[in-house]
Amino acid sequence: MSKNNKYQKKPINTQPSVNQAIENKNTLTKSSPSYGKWLAIGVLIITLFVAFSGGFDNQFVDWDDHVYIENDYLVTEPKGHYGEAFKSHVALNYHPLTIVSLMINSAMSGAENPKAFIITNFIIHLLNTLMVFWLIMLLTKRRLMPSFFTALLFAIHPMRVESVTWISERKDVLYGFFFIAGCLSYLYYLDSGKIRKYLIISLLLFILSCLSKAQAVVLPIVFLLFDYWRDRKIDTKAILEKVPFLAFSLLFGLIATNVQSGGDFHGMIHIIGEQRSALSMKVFTMVDRIQYAGYGFLMYFYHLFLPLNLCTFYPYEATGPNVKFYSFGVVFALVVVGLTILSARRTKLFLFGIGFFAVTVALVLQFISVGAAIMADRYTYIPYIGLFFVLAMLLDKLAERNQSLKQVVWVGAFAFAGFCLFQTKKQVETWQNTGTLFGQIIKLYPNDFRAYYTYGKYVGEKEGKLDESISANLKAIELGYKEDAGPWENLGTAYGIKGDTKKAIEYFSEAIKRGASSGETYMNRGIAYFNLNQAAKALPDFEKSLTMKNEKQTQARGFLGTAFLATGNATKALENFNQVIDKEGSTDAVHWYNRGLSKQTLGDKSGAIADFKKTLELQPNYEAAKKSLAGLGVN
């Protein structure tokens, strides 16, 4: 009875505190987690599909896709080369597991199938989204709303598009998969009474993440943030258990630094394909680097809330409206860091969430300048988890503290998510092909010569828009393009197709003067000379083209044989046509016909007849072959 009286005398709290509200919510969540959890997962999957499925039919883009896939023999011919992926680097990056994943894609669906690569990126991102949902559930003791909202933003924020839709950024979603899985395993280690198997699993996942992208090396520092969030004392044991992680961080950091400077890590790692990243390297003063890092820090916060005018890359600018923000970015970063530290007296949220962002983004804030991009959307793939978490928790706490505003808070939050979904669908469209991608860059940065060059090359070669190609390449030259002979080669090709042979020769000659490294440039100038009935001038160009890198070797040798034939050297012509047909297996009717002419000139009547007949087998309406046979008395 006395017990009952004690309970009856307790005052009824009609206005529960924030902590009580949170506790009550957790209790409800734990008692009936199944419906809400599975509903959240279903919504995440559907929304993710709506956001990204429009990009499943996108094409390879001329932005490292040719380096990673189209011109990488490990990917185009994966059988028997899987081990070599661990002894090589691509585009100045050592990420063998990423290359292996691309090789598996190629083996299953073919290297010419961009859809398979894009869908694989999407599936990995989907798995990452579900793991983020569970990660936040663990961090918040199964609080559904902040977990769902964090995962939703991670899934569909427009800053995700570059990592998911760009095939070459497989490294982002893959390193993210192992990184997030490692975080989950470490939390299980902290929450399970220090069962060491979870720590060992975390180490293995960490290594796999580093093998996918070097940005993962900061994971041991993230583990310290988890220790802080879980109120774990940072003592000698907590530090020592991370020594193996730090050792691998050092190893992969040294490999990345060596490879990105053009090294081979003491002969252990060799280059595959072109030894360049997406853009050329630049060097800046320390003051410049600090300003650029601050600007990137600022803009990542800005694009979190206003993901507008997103671009494939954001160039360093000497002038323009963005320059004034370079110094302001440093001030902004210092203020954010200072307030975050001060906030630790009252809450762990900001130090943990913003700390997570700062630690994971620090290595790509351009303190070490690589490329012409001051920042990149893809760099936020993992770091934004920290900021999404802070935002979701603030909204959740605001809703709990003021029940009258609860619906308004979450309606506003999901309206923002809807805005992100809309922007993501638009951004996915910009990755449709090289033309749409670089057209967007031109729109946002109209003074970038690289964008005009790449756009002009694409629309000329792939879409046949010769006038547009000429205009874009001339603009690239006007803006100061000096990186290679590309625009002049493009102009020569466009004018050649248009039939303006003299201008084609003019631009091909300028490209050669500027150090054109492709044999195709010499071959194309040779074709232009040949079309002007100047076969003697064409000969040395065709010969030179065969001594250089040229993906059209058979075509070039065929032209060389034709040029010899036109200058009266049937013996040399026959030598080249024999190689083209007998050794290289050409089935081009023109090659067979010209070989027949060479044989006929040299007095080999039966051989000429055989080749003319083969010409007609390959191309039944080849009138010249019919006339040649008739001239030899064959009906």
C-alpha cells in the first residue's frame, strides 16, 4: 500500500522536458520499429530510383572515361589481368579495387556498354544510402526521423550526381561503401562490449576503402570522433588500437603522394594509359592555397543549402565575381571552427558532425593543388554525411521542443528534399554525353578554353555539327588554348569534311607545328594533299603517320599505298596493299581494287583479275572494278 501511495504522490509532468520527449520517442521507436524502418527504406529506394534512373542511358564522356575504361586494356580485356590492377595506377591515382570493379563490369557486360557501369554505380550508392540510414540509427539510438532525413539527403542531394552518374567516379561510391561499412563495424565494436572481431573487420574494411580511393586514409580520425560521440575516454588503449589503422594511412598516403607526383613507388607500381588526371596540375603559393581551401570550405556549405549552378569543375579564377569570396572563405572557415569548438561545452552535435565533415574533406581542400579545379562536387560524397546529420538533428530537436511547429518543420524539411530531387534530376541530364556536359561548363564559365575545345571536338566528331565545332574551337584558340594542338587538329578535320581542303591543310600544318602527337594529324593532312592531286606531298605525311601513335594504322597504310600508286611506284604500292590485306586483314573494297591496279601495272594479270573479282564480292556495285575486269576481257 505504501508503495502505491509513493507512486500516487509523484507529480504529473504535463510539459515533458526535451530529454524526456526524446526518451519517450526512443521507447516508441524501439517498441514498433519494423513498420517505420521498412517504410523509410522503401521511400529511400524509390526516391533514389526517381532521382538517378534518368541517367542510366547516359554515354561515356570525354572526362577521364577514355582513360579509365575505353583506352585501359585492363578494363577492355580484363581476362587474366586482375592481378596487374594492384601493380598499376591510372590517371595518377592508385585505386586497384576500383579498377577491378570496372574490369568485372566489362567482363560481364562488355567495355562498350556505359549503362552497365552507370547502373553499378547506382546500386553501390543505393547500398551506401541504406548503410548511412543504419549508421545514423545506431548513432541516435534508433531515432527514425533524423536517420531517415540524413539518409534521404545523402541519397538524392544534387552534389551526389558527379559521384554516381560519372562512370570514372566509381572510386567515390566504392570507397564510400567500405568507409561507411567500416564506420558501422567500429560502432558495433564500441557498443558490443569491445568484441575485437568488429575492430578487425573495421581494419579490413578500411584497407579495402583505401584500395578504392586514397581519400579514405582519414578513417582512423573519424573513429576518434565516434569515441567522442559515445563518451569513450580517449586513453592509451583507445590510441594504441588505432595504430594499425594509422600505419596503413601512412602507407596509402605515401603511395598517393608518390604516384600523383608522377612516380612509380620505387618501381612497384606502373602507369596504365595516359599519365594525367582530369585536368593538368597547377602550383600556387601557400597564401593562394589557404585562400582556395577556405573558399572550397565555404562553397561546400553554400551548395549544401543552395545546390544551384553545379558544374563539372570550378576553375581557379584570376578575375570575376567569385574572387572576392576567396579571402572571405578563410574567415568563414575560422569562424565555423571556432564556434564549433565553443559549442562543445553545451552539445557534442556540432563538434562531431562538423568535425566529421572537416576531417573527411580536409585532404581535398586544395592545400596541395592538383588540377585546374578549385573544388569538386564529388569531394563531398562522404564528408556531407556529417553536415546532413547536423541538419537532421537540429530539425528533429526543433520539432520536439515546439510541438506546434513540428509539422511545419518537417514539411519544410521535405520540401527542401523535393527541391534537391528536382535539381538532381536536372544535373543527371547534364551528364548525358560530352556535349551536354561541356555545354553546361561553357554556360557557367564562358571564358574556359578547355570546355570550348572539348565541346567543339565532340559536336564535330560525334554529331557532325561542323560549323558549331569550328566556332567552338576558334573560341578556344581566342581564349588562349595552349595545352596541345587539339583545336587546330579539330579545325583541320572540320574544314576537310566541309570540303575546304586548303583551310584543312592550313590548320593541320599549324597543329603539326605546335607538336601534334597523333599520327592521324599527318594522315589527315596527307589526305588533304591527295584531294588536291598533290600525291607527292601526301607521301611523306602518310609515312610519318605510320611511325607515330595512330589508331587508324590500316587506313593510313592504305592511303600510303594509294599515294605510291598515284606517283607511279606500283612496287611500293603493292608492298603496302599486301600488308594491309594479307597481314592486317582489310576487307575494304578500295584496298582490294587498288592492289589489283598495282598488280595490273606490274603485269600480273591473273592476280589483278582475282583482286578485282574480290572487290566486287565486297562491294557489288563497284563500277571501276567492273570496267577494269572488262578491260582485261573478263565479263
